Amino acid sequence: MRDDHIRAVKEIIGAIVKNNINLVAEKWLEDFILATDQPAQLAKVFVMLPRKTGKLPIAITDDQQEALQAAGFSYIRNWTIDRLARVWLLAGFDQGDKELFFSTINRLFLSAEVNEAVALYSALPFLSHPEIWEKRCAEGIRSNIGSVLEAIMENNPYPAAHLDEAAWNQLVLKAFFTEKNISLIVGLDQRANLQLALTLVDYAKERWAAGREVHPQLWRLVGKFTNAEIFETLKTGLQHYNQIEQRAIALAISESGYQPAKDYISTFPELKLALADGSLNWNSFNP
């Protein structure tokens, strides 16, 4: 099912690429696709591609946008043509030899400048043999380049589907630390886990000790794991009298099964009312 789904998205991307480049660039790409020595040519084509396609934002038809929306890839509409064309090129590259495939793509990662790295990490959901890119994705999380981190963290289904718990937790923590758009992390709720909750609680304490605010979406990943120890931290947050933080903690507690925390929230009339009327949800805390 996954292969069929990805194949359909690849076809849509291919059509978008062809609609956004001239005939000369299209012929150049087709010549590469039909070449018998693709592995030898890939690095050169990958680097040269922006000179052929340009770097303008892509234009998408309503039908294409609807198809991408249905497939969960609507964010592609914000990409430039060179980024999309590079992803499409990589998505179609597979000679059937797994080791050759890995070594060829991995060389691109090792030599990539920023825009190339962004395209490579954006292509992870579409690459053949997804299991062989887990280490590369985990290594990318250590980058200090904002656009590269965004390509990995935001609107990218690969990390949630393939990273182990330690790498996933590092991704989420770094997303908070580098102030990325947390709501754009695919699989955020599904991959929540106790160890991540405990790590984020410690991070929140450090922020408070430094006199800094805590991102309200952090509590989204803590609430369902509330226990006596975590509850003490939540009470501290509720007593800071920061309304946004109070509301986020209240929502988190409402999703927990820890009754003492639920009872405590009832002592805050405004929070009790906000939870009762359904006006609170995690979208309320998006930037």
C-alpha cells in the first residue's frame, strides 16, 4: 500500500515539474532518465539542475493541489522548482542494486551544499529502500542549518515512520530548542513516549529557571504520561499565571488519566470553563 501511495505522489510531482520548466530543461531531464549510466551521471545532473530549471516558486493547478492534499503532501506547493525537480529526480532513481543505490545517493549527502541538502532530506519519503536512510536522517538532526532542519522536521513523514525512539526524541527536543514549527512535525502525537515526556519536563524546568517561557505545544507531549512526579511540574507551570501556558497545561491534563491532576484543574474556574466549552485544542497554540 505504501508503494502504491508513494508512486501516485511521484506521478503528480512529475507532472508539476514538467508544467514548471521549459522544453529544453524537460528534454535534458528525460535524457538523464533514459541514460544507461545514471549512477555515473547523477551527481553532475543533481548539481546542475537549478541552472536548467531555474529557482522560481512552483505553480500548481487546482487538480494537482487537491491530489496532493488528499495524499498528505500539500506543503509541496511552497517549494521552488529546483527543489521539487531534485526530489523528483531522486524519487525516480533506482537501478535495482541496493548497495549501488545507497552509495550513489550517500555521496550526494556528503558533498551537498545547503540547497542540495534540503532537497535530499525532502526526498527521504520518496527514496527506494527507506530503511537504509535512518542513520543519515538521524545525523541530519545534528545540523545547525535552519533550512536543513526544517526539511527534516517539518511536513516530512519519513522521521516518524522510520527513526528509532532515541533519534525521534532528539528530533522533537531540537525542534523546540531551535524554535521550529512544532505543529508541522508529522506523527507528533503518535510517536509521543514516556522518555520524551520526561526529557521535555526537564527542559521546561531549565527554561523556567532561566526566566524564559515554555512553548505551549511542549505539554501536548507530556499530558498523557502524567504521574505524581510530572504532576508536580505541571502545578509549577499552572502557578506561573501565564495564561497561554496555563491553558496548554490544562489541555494536556485533560488528555491524561491521572485523576489528582484533573481534580486540581477544577480549582481554576477559567480553565475548567475553557475545557468544558471545547474552546481549547492544540491548534489554539499554533504560531
